[in-house]
Amino acid sequence: MKYRMEKNPLTGEAERELTSEIRQRAGAGGDTPSRPPDAYWQNLIIRVNNRIDEATSGRALSISWAGRVAIPGVVAIVSFLVGLHYIAPDASFREPSVADVVLALPPAAIDSLLMDPSRADPSLSVEDVATDVFVFSRQQIAEYFIDNGNAGDALDAIPDRDANTVLSVLSTDEK
Amino acid sequence: MEPRSDIELVQEVRNGRRQAFTELMRRYQERVYWVARRIVGSHDDADDVVQETFVKAYLALGEFRGDSSFFTWIYRIAVNLSLNALRKRQVLNYLHESELLSRILPSPDDPEKDLEHSETESALQHAVATLPEKQKAVFVMRYYDEMTYEEIGRVLKTSVGGLKANYFHALRKVREHMRNEIQDGEKPSHG
């Protein structure tokens, strides 16, 4: 019989046999818990009605509103702000300027950028260097080309935009 | 005067007549109580479930569309709340076992609890308590309430085939558990 039940677990007969066996065994032990007294049922209705009153009162509604709207809203906003702080790029971050990079170099390296190494003055310090070492006045540019001569060769080797700048400086200098 | 149908009472509640809901409670409180009691095992937990079931039903009555009967609808609420109560208790038991709760809760030496505990000590209830929650719910509805698979399917929103398989497994487990318990009880005690 067991084999048949194992093979056909969904048959009504197998179910009835099992149920019957369980009822028989349970019958001896008396498995039904005692029924609560009548007063319990009357009292139950009163308690449920009280709870419904509480649930539909203004206070409960406001708690309900807080639970459904306000608290999830606050949580969402806080989560958004936390996410923004950790995920969004830091707006205060900026690329270091060329001046920052240059000023971070050892003094000797800065000197070598500024002048011909053969004319480098060992006494030149970082404080003597302008804040932005790559900003030159028109006067300085003009003097460079006058000192080094052969401006035509220089103009051939540089881009048109820079050549125009040099020419404008030279023309200004000539005036 | 002929008693009003569930649907008529529901309509009256919707129209603001609270007394009609009391009538619905009177009709179903015992069945709701017993399904909860069979699933959760104790009177106190069942009492909580019954109250919660009716409060939820009242508040959600606007969502009751009448696709199923009012009883099926409220029964479904009760079964779901009972299963939730079981899960909560499992978590509490786990915490208790790990001795976290034992530091903050007094020991349960309430005599009423002891009485209730001994009352639920029957072999069948022991066996039902060991079932997984889905099988337990199906077992309670089928074995105790003698509901048809179609009715249970409407409550649990599950296929009849799945329910039959669940019930069959539950029956076998219960039978094995009872057999073992009875055999253990018949063994002579040593010492």
C-alpha cells in the first residue's frame, strides 16, 4: 500500500487513507485545544472595534501619513544626499595650473626653464620667479627675438598663430 | 427576516454603517480564530492575528472587489498574517537561542503560559508545528477546515496540483512524526 501511495501521491484515496490514519492516532490523544469562553468572543469584537477607532482617528491617520509618505520621503532625500556626496565628482577639485606644477619643481629645475643654463645664476631662488612662469610680456618676447636675431628663421619654425603674435610684437616694438 | 448576505453587509459598511462590520465579525471570528490558532499554535498569537485580520479587513474594505467571497478574502488575510507571525516568532526564537534576548527578557514563568503550553503538547499539534509554513497552512485548511482544494487555491493563490502535493507531503510528515512520537512514548524509561 505504501508503494502505491508513493507512486500516486495525488490520488484522493491515498489522501483519505493518510488522513484517516492521522485522525485515528490523534483521536486517542485529543488534539483539539479548548475553545475560548463565550466572553472572549464578545470581548474580541469590542477590542477590534476599539482598534478600528484608533486606526481611523486623526492621530493614527497622521502616523499612517508619516509612515507612508513623510518617513520614506525623508529617507529618500537623505539617501540621495549621501549618494551625491560619495558618488558625484567633487566640485571643489580642479586641475593644478602649470604655475602650481612648475613651482613644485626643485629650484634648479625652475631656473633651467627660465634661462639659458650657461647664464643661470646659482643664487636665483624660487621667490624670484614670477607666479606663472609661462606668462611673458610682449616686451620680453620682443627682446628675446632681438637678442637672438634671425627672427625670420624662428618664424619659419613656429605655427602661424604664434608667428602672427611675434610679428605683431615686433611691429609694435618698431613703432 | 432573512439574514443579509456578506456582500450586502460589505456594501453597508462602505456606506458608513459600522454595525454591519460587527455582524461580519460575528459570522467569521471563530473560523478566523481557529485557522490562526492552528497555524501559529498559541492562543495569544492567534488572538493578535484575529484582531489584526479584522482591522486590516475594515481598513482595506474599499479594495475588496468581490472577485472572491468575503470569507475567502478575509481568510486569506488571516492566513498571511498567521504566516507572518510564525516568521516573526522564528526570528525571535533564533535570537533567543543565540542568547541575545535572554539578556533583556525575563524568563517565561507565567503559569498561564505553562498551562497553554501543556495543552498544545498533543502529538498532532507537535507534528503540525514541525511543518514548513506553506504545508502547515494547507494542512490546517484541508485537515481541520476541510476546505476544497479550489477554495484553498483561492486563499493562497496557488494551483490545485501544487496544493495537493503540499498536502500529501504534509500528511506523510505528520504521520511519521506521530508514529515516532508514539513509539518514543511506549519505550520503557531507563533509570
